[in-house]
Amino acid sequence: MSNSNGFLIDNSPSTQLKYDIVASKFVTGTENHHKLNAHISLGNNLGLIGAVLQIIISLVAVLGLGLHWVIKRLF
């Protein structure tokens, strides 16, 4: 069998299992690194907060105008 830096380069199931384990550990390490270095995007959060506030203000305005119309019709 050929040996490349401690890894066999045949196509046996045991070799494929070793490669799967190494690849899984590499991917897990990369994901953990990204999670630790992730930052919260303030711009996206401000946009969401702005959209929610805009909806609330719109609902208050529509309810206020509706209430004004009802009061005006009654009196």
C-alpha cells in the first residue's frame, strides 16, 4: 500500500472510514471557528426593528382614523 503523510491511499472501507472521521473533525472545527468569530450584523437588526415599528405606527394610524370616523358619524 502507498502511504502519503500517514494516510493510506487505497480504496478499502477502513481507509474510507478514517477519511470520513478526519473530514468530520475538520468540518466541525471549521464550524466552531466560524461560530466563535461570528458577529451580529447591526444593520440587519436595525432594518427589522424599523420594519416592526413602521407596522405598529401604521396600525395605530389606521385604528386612530377609524375611531375618529366612528366618533364623527355618531355625533
